[in-house]
Amino acid sequence: MTDGASRFARRWEEGFPARPARLLGVARRGYSGLLGAREWLYKRGVLRSRGLPVPVVSVGNLTVGGTGKTPAVEVAVQTLAALGHRPAVVSRGYGRRTGGVQIVADAVSIRLDAEDAGDEPFLLARRLPGVPVVVGGNRYDSARLALERFGVTAIVLDDAFQHRTLRKDLEIVMARAGNPWGNGALLPAGPLREPLAALRRADLVVATGAQRTEDAAAVLSAVAAHAPGVPVLTAVYAPAECWEANRMRPVSLAELAHKRVLAFAGIAAPRSFDETLRGVGVAVQQVLEFADHHWYTPAELATLEARADDLGVEALMTTEKDWVRLRKLPLPRRPLYVLSVRLALTSGEALWQAAFTRACRKA
């Protein structure tokens, strides 16, 4: 991430100085007005949500990035499958070079590469073999294609809390347990896509990075103020698998204990990656941060290799999402380890199961 982008991201967390805050406030008020107009149109039936004859589960958030939506989609798919459904995943496909509605994966194979699918839909297709994955800006059209082409019996929407054209049976909102709303301002002055009052549309709120509900005090406070009665669950990122990309061999976490590495990540919350690595005993010497969804270049990998030489580390380490975006490049000389994580609920599992069961009954 460039120094300018990094400073801007920090201001989203901490707040801007007075003059930039005033300038961004003008843009924020314009954005807020658009949100208010859209809400007014939906309340009066000018804009309508269309339903589907199958359960529709949405996983989204109130802020820009970094809340664990992708691993939560994976858990949602697994939950629906355990209830006897054949689910499909529908996503916008952020950053893809294709347009329109596209099939990323069918019930047999992955049909699009990450560049054409978007990094997160491709990652979900890889993690959920046999589950159709469809991308498209219009979630209703994409979901209809999944129903008609693959005969699925449930839809999981990725990053769709703000998408209102498709009626949902279960609305899950993801939030970070720590500093969940950043500086508390709407875009572009802050990370909020909508005011906190939008939490009232949620059926469940999941706070990531918390072992107990009391570790998510800021999330609990916001939900109590704006959406009383909506359950708050907690979850953490747990290592799922690790492999050495150079030789595509699996690596046990025990093998990585105390290994000195240079870590790098182009995700919205790179600190969570650092915490996960340290939690399994990896001796992280430095974490280099890139912008979320960053596509790497050979020159950047060479720079990472040079930095690893300076630090005298044994290996490089990155996330599965980053590996999706660099796997076609010449890999570094030293080992490059890739860590995949899953979302593990630490409280509220019974509430999660009950919410899915209700959604399946009412659809």
C-alpha cells in the first residue's frame, strides 16, 4: 500500500484533521442523501425487492472490507448443505475483467480464472468444490441463473447487505470486534457504507476477532442502540490448511513454529493475518501491507525477496487470497508459505443454526 493510501486508511480508523474533515464532510452529506433517497423509495414501494422460491442467505457488512465475509460465506454454504440443501454462491465479482453474469464454477469444475471471476469468488470456488459460484452485478439475475442452470435449492449472497433488489430470508452482518466502525463516518469521510441504524435490517451480527461476546463491546453497544433484539455472535479466524507454494506440498503448523518469516498481505485487515500467524507460533519479523485485492507484479515479488534477504528470514508467508493473485508469477527462491483460514464461531452457534433453520422454513 502506498504511504498516501496507508495514511488515508488510518484516518478512516482514527478521524481526519479539521480541514480535510470539512471537505470530506460535503461529499459525505451527498452520499448520505443518496442513501436516504433510496430508503425512501423502498419504503414507499417505488423500488421493490423480488423474491425467489428458495431460501436466500446474505452475508455482508456495514463497512468497507476486512470483516470476514468470505469465510462466513463458506460456513453459510456448509450450514445449508448440512440442512439438506444444494446451495450456490452469488457474488458481484469485485475487480474482475469480465462483465455481465458469469459462471465461475459449476457442480463439477472451476470454469473461470481469478482475473475473470474476481479473487474472492475464485477463492470460494476453490474452497467449495461442487458448489456453483455465479458472479454478476444484478444479484437477482445471477441467482435466477443458478436456479435454472443448476437446480440449486438455496442461495448464499456474498457482500450483499446493501443490495436490496433481491428479497432475503436471512441477513447476516459481519463486523470486527475491535474498532468495528472506524471513525464512525460515512463514505468517503469514513469506512461506513450506511449509518449504524441500518443494523435493524440484520437477523444476526457476527463480531470477528472475539473469543467471547464481552470482547465485542463496541458491536454490542451499537446493536443495542440501533437494533435491540438482534443477536450478536462472536468468531475467530482459525488456520485451516497451509502449503508451500514453490512445491505445492502441505505443511503442518508444527513445522512453522518458531520459523522466522517475512509476511505480506493485500487484504483489508492485514493485522488479523499477523495475529493469526503469531497465534500458531510463527516468528513474524515484519508484515508488509498492500491494498485490498492487490494484484502483484514480478517487480514487487523481487522487492519482497530483497527485503527477506535484508531481514535474514527463512521464508515468505502470505494469505490464500493473496496467493490467488500471484500464483502465475515466478515464485521467490526461498519457500513461500500460504495460510488458509476458516471462520470458527466462539459463541452463539445454536443461534446461528436456529436462524438458518427458520430461514429454510419460511422460504
